[in-house]
Amino acid sequence: MLPYSFLPSMAAEKLRNAADKIKALLHDYDAIHVRRGDKIKTRKDRFGVVRSLHPHLDRDTRPEFILRRIQKWVLPGRTLFIASNERTPGFFSPLSVRYKLAYSSNFSHILDPVIENNYQLFMIERLVMMGATTFIRTFKENDTSLSLTDDPKKNTKAWQIPVYTLDGEGS
């Protein structure tokens, strides 16, 4: 697996330039990558019990949990760049009680002329996240990385009952 530091050299110049423009506008900011949609997938086992490969992910990537998790890493009032595959409009709005929120969609004047597909958007978002003062991933990738959930990133094939409540018990 290539290190994150290798990523800028892999991106096309037009993507690197777009990311640089966004980073300049954000100035001093923090970033979170919130992987939801595809990773929250559930299925029923043969007994009809709903199970997930990432049992805490839905809970851990909701705004109220994000606020609690990142408060020790990101000071109130900071600009927080959010990259996510969450499709619900306004989903992360509750974070605005503590942070100034920024999304790639805020920079459509920069992105629209250069983005041709979601992979290019993802690359620009990765470059922007790498430029953040504090970068918080969805999944913990190593002992020093900051993450929204402690669920393993790798597919363990162990389908578990999802956890949705604040106290850690199943719903």
C-alpha cells in the first residue's frame, strides 16, 4: 500500500491545482472523511436478524457522535472540511453548532470545470484532506491515526448486529 505522501504525485496537474485553490480558500482548517453509504450496508441472517460488517459505523458517523468524538482533536470555531458519501442533504448541519463547515460542493466554481467523474472528485478531496491541520479518518488505519470509529476498516466477513444507541446497546 502506498503512503499518503505519494498521493500528490499521482494526481493529474489540473486536480492538484484545483485542490491547491480550495486549500488556499480554506486557509487553516481541519478535515474529516465520513464514509457512510456503502459501508453501512446490512443484511438479514437466516434467522431474520439484521447484521453489518461495521456494527458501530452508522452510530459513530452520525453528527451527535462525531461532535463528541472529535471535540478533543478539533477546537470549537475551526473550519471543518467534510468529505463524505452521505447523500442526505443537511445531514452534517448539527456540526455547525461548534464548527464552520465546508464541503467540496462549496467550491463548485473551482471543481465544475475540472471534474469529469467521482474518482477525480475523490482525488481532490483526498488532497484537500491531506492539507488539513488535523485529519480524522472514518476507520482507524494505524495506532496514531485519528478515526471516527474503532470498527476495523478491513472486511472481516464477521457480520454483527448493528449498534445504534448512545449507551452502546443494540436498538
